[in-house]
Amino acid sequence: MDDHRPVSMNIMNAEAHALAKDLAAIEHTTVTEAVVISLREALALRRGRATRERRLATMRRLSDAFAADLQQDPGAPSIWELSEALYGERGLPR
């Protein structure tokens, strides 16, 4: 969103101001744009982390369900036995 209407934001923290100035110098831009860059990157990082955490939770749930299914049949081959049947010593499919 490139909204260039005047909006006021007062940074009342010396460290935050110094960091914004340093980022602006590195990026060859204004302090305002440096703040925008920083906020966009922070949000993207956190949103990505939440997505990874959801995927990981789904994988754990599916893995637990799969393991529970295997445990219900005591005569069923172990995951290692299944793996050995499907893949050779070099990890390639047979």
C-alpha cells in the first residue's frame, strides 16, 4: 500500500530511532521507508513462522494417526521393514 498522505508517527525511543536511521542509510532511503521495510519483513517472518507451525502440527497429527494405525495390528511390519522393502541400501527405490 503506497499511501503518501501525511500520517504522524512519533518514535519516542532513542534505540528505535537510531536503528531506523541505520537501516535508512544502508538501504539509501528515508527513515520512514526504512520503518516500512522493517515492519514488512517482521510481518512476513512471523506469518511464515505461523504457516510452518501449522504445517508441522498437521504433519505431527498425521504421523501420530499413522503410528496408531500400525500399533493396532501387532503382526504388521514396522516402518523400518516397510522402508527396507521399498528402498535399497543407497536409499533409492527398488
